[in-house]
Amino acid sequence: MKMEKVLRSALLLLLAVALCLSMAACTQTPAESSPVSETQTPETAASEKATPEDDMPEDAGTEETSASDALSSALPVKTLRAKRVDENPYMAKSDANIHHDGYNTDSTDEVLPLGIYPEINVSYEKTNANASPAIYFDSYGHAVVPLLGGIAIRDLNAKETTTLGYFSPKQHDGGGYVIQSSYTFLDSENRIVCPTSNNHVLMLRATDEAGNVLPEFEKVLDIDIKAAAEAALGKELTQNLLSVVFDYDGNLWFATGGFRIYPEREQQGVLGYIAHSAIEAILNGEQADLSKAVFVYGLALGEGAENGIAASKGGAVILTNQNCYLLRANNGVEAVWCTPYESVGAKVSGEGDKTTGGGLAWGGGCSPSLTPDLVMFTDNADPVKLLALDMKTGEIVASMPVLDDLPEGYQVAVENSAIVYDDSEGTVSTIVCNWFGAGSAGLADPDSDSSIQSYANIYDTNWLTKGNCMIAPGVERVDTVKTDSGYEMKSIWSRNDLSDTSIMKLSTATGYVYGYVQDLTTGMWQYIILDFETGETVFTMDVSNKFGYNNMAIGMYAGNSGNALYCPTGYLELLRLQDRFVHLPEMPYREVDLDQAARNVLSQEQFALDGGEGEVASWRNTVTVENVHPNTTVAFRMNNLSGSAAELKLYGYGADGELAEVGNELWSITDETGAAVDTLSDGTLYELRVSIADGGALDLSEAEKEIKISVVLAK
């Protein structure tokens, strides 16, 4: 039997080598795989999408790491300060909405992959019509996603995406509507708060007190917001509910509108809130008089929201197609300030353009993103400008054109929320991405309802079927710097060779920007990592050259395990990029289940509270391994160590949640061969090897022949 296994392994290895050679040969024929339009030859297509060298950052792409390079190559960790966000006490302590937090920063403090023995794993969708296009996490780590018009908690790491619990309007509520997932979020009690297509807001209890998922979610609140708003306004609303969010006092703000609101159609819209007291009364089983608890701010005819709502301690920030507002609950809606901005109106492809679609919004398509001091968004002028508004006054304190040096034949529409990162030292970095071309031309039809969040309604058919050659390029980082005299903006880097519709993500833990693009020469869809400081491409990993592997114009979702970057595709596959950062050196044939491994930032404060002494020197590494021997060595790969190995101490978590120092005889720092090292260099890949006894002091699992370990290095 042993010889049979050896022969089988050898055969598989030979087949793998042959397959790799075959794939390499295929990449030499881009004319066959490139998504070329009917009016283009492969030669003209290549020349049209070529980018002048001066459009690239200096040395862009020269440090790129692909999966075909040495397997042990890894990106150096370039840790940034944690994002500066005032925690909303009424939202879950997690990446709780589509833009991660109430500030809509699209940045995360979680660890994301670094190219440490990278791999792409897949969860197949066999229930939904498409892979999950929106993902948010509750405080227990459960993934909340849309499901067949409803909402569900699902296992996104299973081979086939499985449903753990759900709420279906059709099955549980009489049907007739769907949940609008784009602006759903999780509150501080891990309840799911979601707007619906019939203008209600629902609150769903999805877990019990211990965090166990309920097979059927319990609807604990259901308010017809449109009816309540019409009663408060005394007028009929001709716009539908778009988005909701809690402010820092627990009031539920709402906005009507759609992804495109035409002023000339003179629809009546409204902004407003439901008082926290009324929500609490309903949750306690009491009656609430909504006539005394729903407050509205009537908009001028033809004005409406086109994006999500942001919230800060100062109130709710809402961007309509014409103005940006800061609204505050004060026994009614107090308009603290209202700042108009420029728009040339809905942008669509013209004759001779290389695109057929357009943008989504009539006004600024970028949801407002906040810092404690500023409101950041793009207008829809020509050229498009990035605006920075003073949070207290609404004054435009800085602005500058962005994405204004594109090749001929391309327009600009920033439709996905920008990344906004406040470094706490006076600099706010904003990364904007061009989205033009992905929007459906049908949104211009007079009877179009752009509040309907379906792909057929929103997206351009040619982009869906031909890929990123049908959208405009452009990604740019702009810094807004506080000076003695105010604020000034400056461009840090610009990439006109990238066409990307995914909501890019910044990891402060790693210092990189993560996206999903298509190589327009080969047609290959790829995960891509950019250096935050320089904009250089430092990593790519190929997925497929099939057109259906687009990212559905939304997705990039950072998992909370510190080792998963999710991306939905149009081929019913939810991808996740992961690092194989943990392995069993004594059993190299065994693959550790990466979905049972995590690496998370442990703050110095938390480290001390948990009983650690010294300074934190690594991330907290956790793994569960099944079917182990009485003693098993687990190796964690990491490349953010420096100094003398002798200065390091290892702490392990016990079942009581407290840290205890691990004896030197049970662990070591080695190179990848297992040889001991004395001097550590930042950027070099090392292994932390820990010997674990099944049922020993470091084992957090109560199951026999299973170990769970959670450790952190300190100096």
C-alpha cells in the first residue's frame, strides 16, 4: 500500500508539472484568450489599451510577485497605524457593513494575505443565482450575505457554500419584496438591520445569546418607513427607501432615492430618522407611536440620495444628487449644514468611446467617507474632483481634480466608495477608482427604477460578457494634509494601466491595497496587491481568463480570520485568497485546514490585560489541527520579526483566556529548513515552531486527538 501511494503521488506530480507547462504555453497566445470586441483585431486591441510609460508610477510592477515565483517569497509587512474611527456604540464591533464601518472607510485593521505560499480556494454556489455579492461579519465571525431575496448566515469556506440560518421574505413573511443587501448592516447586538424593496426596515435576530446561529431568523422589528415618512411630511413620496444607518445615539436614519436620480423628473424624496426610544420600545414588546417618533427633512423635487449614509458623533452625513448634508437628531431633523457640489449629470458612453455603458449616479457616485474631522467624497464634474469638507461647518476646505489624465476616449465616474485612511498625524489618504463603463445604459429610461438592486438593472451587458476592456481605467491616491493655514491636497500616485470595479480594500496591518483586476493582454482575471506608499503592483495571482470571472462590480471582502480576501465572481464561485502560513513540519504530506487558522493583530493594551509582559512582537496566531499524534509540532510562517531571537518570549492563551509564558523547550525560531537562527531580519520568512501535547496546557481543544493553540511572541 505504501508503494502504491508513492507511485500515485509521483504520477500526480508529473501530471501537475505537465499541466503547469501547458498553462505557461497558453499564456503565450493572448490573441486567443483576450476578450477582443468584434470591431477590433488583436493587434488594435493591444495598441488601444497600451498605456504610455509616463502613466505608470516609477518602477511600477518591477517588484511583482506571482505564484510561479519561489513559493516562499512573501511581501514585507509595512504596518500602518490603526484606522482612526470613533466606534459607533450601536454597530457591531466588526466589519459590520459593506464599507467596513460607520465611517465608510473601506479599510480594515485585520491582517490580509501577504503572498506566503499563497493559494486561491473556492466555495461553489448552488443555491443563489450568483456568488454572494455583499458580505459583512457579526461579532462572532459569522458571514452575513444575501440569499434568494432574503438574508442568511452562510459558511463561505465550505466547498459548497452552505446556509446555517436565514430569513426569506417569500418563505417566512408572505413574499412580495426582497431585502436590499447593499446597505444592510449589523447592530451592536448582532441583529441584522436591512431596508427592503417595499420600503420597510427590518431588524432580524440571527443568533442566540451564546452566538449560535438560529436556523430561522426572528423578525423583531418591522417598520413601514415610507408610510411613516409620508405621514410626517404630509406629502406622497415618489422615491423608494435606499439606505439606513444608526447614529451614535441609536437613532435610525434613512434616505430615499436610488443609484440614479434625475432632477428633471421631480420625484419627491426625504431624509429622516426613527427615534431610538421608539425602536427600543418595539424591541421590548411595547407599542410605539410612530407619529411622534419619525422625523423627516423634505427634499426639493428632483433631489434624492444615491449612496449609503455615513455616521459620526456629529450626526448623519448624507450625499444626495445635489448636496451633502450633516443632519442631527434634535426633536426633529436639524440640518447642521448643507453643501452643494457640481455635477454634469449622468455620464454615458458617446460615439467613438471604447465603452458602451456609463456611470451609475447623476451626482457624485461615491458614498461619503469620514474622518473625525473631514467628510470626503467625489463630485461628478468634468473633470471629477475630490472634495474635503469640514465636519463641523460643511466648508469645502480642499479639492482637486482626480483621474484627469486618462488616455483619449475614456470618461470618469467614481461609483464605488473611496478608501479613506486617517493616519492620526494630520494626513488623510484617499484612494479613488474609476468605474465608468460598468453602469447600464438602461438607467436613462424614464420608467427605470434605479433603487432596484439587480444586476440586470444596474450593470452594462458588455462589461458582464466582455470584461474590463469595457470599462475606463484609473486608480489614484490623493493625500489631504493639515497645515498651519488649513488643508492642502496632493496626488501621491496614479495608475492609468489598471481597470478595476471592485471596492478596493486597505489593510492597516499589512500596509497594502488589495484589488481584483483583469490583465487586458491575456484576459486573465487576477488578485492584485498594491503598495500603499508607492502604488506599485507587488503581487498578482491568476484566476481565469473566462469573461464570467468578473468581480460583479462590488466585491472585495476582508475576512476576520486574518487570512482570507473574498471576491465573488459571475461564475457562481466565491474566491478567497489565502496564505499557507501554518504547516506541520513533521508531517509535510498533511495540509492544515486554512479555514481553521487565524492571525490577528493583538494590541499592546490587550496583551497586557491578558497577562502578557513585555512588548508584542508578532500577530496572534491561532490554529486547530485534527487527528494529531500525542505530541505535534506546529509551524507558523511569519516575516515581520527582527532583532535577536534570544530576546523573544512566547505566550500562549489558556482556556481561561489568560496568557502564560511558554517554556523555551517547547518552541523555537527557525528558518524554513528547520535550522535555528540567532539574528532576525525584517522581511525574511521564519518559522515559529511549537510542540503541542494533546490535552496539554497549550491545547485549547477539549476534543481527543485534536489540538487548538493560540500564541503570540513578545520581547
